[in-house]
Amino acid sequence: MKWKLIAALVAMSLGLFGCGLAAAPCRITSAVLKIVPVVGHIAAAPTDACATVIDP
């Protein structure tokens, strides 16, 4: 009974936060690339666009 409640809560949270969860790899990669001096922001532009498309 308790695991059904937990499963329902997980399903609801995935439904609400699915886009943000899907965009997380793009956002993390973008943040890592932005650390690189001089070219970081330019190199991170495609991953920023990826995250924006997935989670506007």
C-alpha cells in the first residue's frame, strides 16, 4: 500500500517536472562549458539552445 503511494507521487512529480528533468543534461553541460575562459560562452551556445527548446 505504501509503495503505491510513493509510486503515485513519483509519477506526479515526473509529470510536473519532466521538461526540466529532460533539459538538465543540456543545462549541466552548458554550465561546465561556460567555465572555460574566453570561448566558454560561445561553446555553450548550442547547449543553451538545446535547453531552451526542451524547457522554454
